[in-house]
Amino acid sequence: MFTLRVPAAVIGLCAAAVFVSAPGAAADEPFYKGKRLTVMINYAVGGPTDIEGRLFSRHIAKHIDGHPNILVQNIDGAGGLVGTTWLGEIAPKDGTVVGYLTGAAWVYASEPEKHRVDLRTYEFIAYQPGTAVYYVRSDVEPGMRDATDIVKAKGLISGGLAADNSKDLLIRLTLDMLGVPHRHVTGYRSNSAARLAVQRNEVGFFSESPPGYRSVVEPSMVKTGLVVPLYYDPGYDGASLTVPKQAAGLSILPFHELYRKAKGTTPSGQLWDVYLAGLSINATMQRLIVLPPRAPPAAVDALRAAVLRLNADAVFAEDATKAMGFVPQYEASPDTNRKVRQALALRPEIRTFVADYIKSGRK
């Protein structure tokens, strides 16, 4: 019988090799392997952010290395600020909770002191440009039949979510620029609640981003004649106005073109400057995909890579087109943190005007 004798020194080296390589093998495993990822949406169930956030959640797991289980959680209130604050202050910082946020950039840029956790310290995975579609009840006096009829409106009541919310500010700014007398009623907890207020004739004017507009407003309110679509917010990159991808196929004009058609001139002045400032932040970064401060770099890298894969997912695109009429395209790169943090700033004179404007809306 043949016996192989291995020197004790060699046995020791082999054991050491096994001991050293084991941690390395574990380190090579995907960050999200065996984990659960919670997607926190900062608006209520049924609204545009929720529709889009749940669509994102349905498809993102297959693109994340490690394929974590996905849980969706809605934390709404105060125009999205409650959820944004919870993410930075309470949520685990271990990469297992990511925020799908609307309006966070504008709220911070206009009133940074309201944030108990500085938004610039969050880890920004990606962002998505957006727009809003504005509509009015057709029975608002003297009767709304065409989009330009809005300049004739009498006794108009507009609805909103919070006095300092970007939606409220843009609603008020556009109506003020058009010279439409109105009373603004705010504090509706969600888009779906404000939409119900329109249906009940509590308010006559509101705006929604394309997911909510295309999936609910268009089929159940526009086609029935209850409301008339008016205009949408153009994109603005700080230099030029553009048509957002989400507005493709809409049979209405961007605000500045509706203004020109109704008033015979182009918008200008302080209100227009503030409107553009709002677009440069809110329309450019309407949605933010964000991890809490001090999240692990491995989690940031894994989610950012997954978002870029999602952009090329044909099944996601088909699902999004059916649900919302457009396909979200997320901007994500190693430079995303710098770009977002740099954009979270308003000129002092704009911020002062906005602060006064918000106060006037609370009266």
C-alpha cells in the first residue's frame, strides 16, 4: 500500500491559505446577496410618485447584483418632507433602505432650514427630470372649453399639497403670471386626495405629473368632460426651454407657449424668473433615488449600476408605457452626488422672494 507523506510545514501552509482566502471569497459576494431592500416612497399610495415608485420597485431587483427581496413603504406628509426626513434621520444607514422621492430638491433649495438632516449629505443614486400637467374643471365660470379660456376664469379655487411644496408654488406662479384671480386651498395629503377634491368641486384647478394624469385624470376626468387640460411645465436646463419626454403625445402646449397664445406676448419679469428657477431644480430633479447619509459605498455603486441597467430594460419600458404613457430615464453617474449637491442652491434674491411668496400663500 502506497502512503503519501506530506511534511507538516506544507500542511500548515495549506491551512493558512484556506484561512486567508475565505474572507476574500466573502468579500467578492454581491453587497445585496441575502438582503432585503426597502424602497421608501415619500407620497401616499395611488399618487403619481407611488405609481412610478412601485413600477421602479417591481423591476429593479433583477438588475441589482445579489437580487435582494424588495419591500415598498409609503411615508407621506408635509409635501413629501416627512418621508425625506425619516430617510435621513431614522432609516437604517446600512444600504437596506433607499428613498424614491418627489419634490425633495425644491423644498431643500427654497427652505433648507426645514431639514433636520442636511439634504446635501444624502447619497444620491440617480435623478429623473419631470413635468406637471395642469387642468381645470370645465364648469369654472364663465365655462372652460379651450385652454386659453383660463385667462377668463372667475371665482377660481386652486388646490395644493403644502404652501411650500413645489407643486403649490408652480400652480400659484402660473396663475399669477396669467393674471387669473384665484384662492389657493392647500393641505391635501396627496395627489389622489386633491384629485378627489376636484371631482367633488371643492377646488377647480390642480396639476399632476404624467403617471397620475395619464392613468387617472385623462381617462376618467378629461374624456368625460369634467376637466380641461391646460398646459404643462417645460424642461429647463438653465439656458433653454425643452419638451420633457414625459410630455410626448400630450395635446396641449407648454406653459410659455400657452401664455403667448393667450396673452399675445412672452412671459417675463420676477415671477417668470422664479418659475424658471423652480423648473431648473424641480423639473430637472423631480424624482430622486437616494440613500441615507453615510450609506456604504458598495450599496451606492450597486444601486447606481442597477439603475443604469434598468434604463435599458425593454420589459420595464413596456410596463411603464402601459401604466404611465412614457418610460422614465434616470440620470446616474459617478458624478451624480456632485451635480445634485451643486444644484441644491438658489440665488439669495430668489430664495427671499420665494420665502415671502410662501408666506402670502398661507394667509
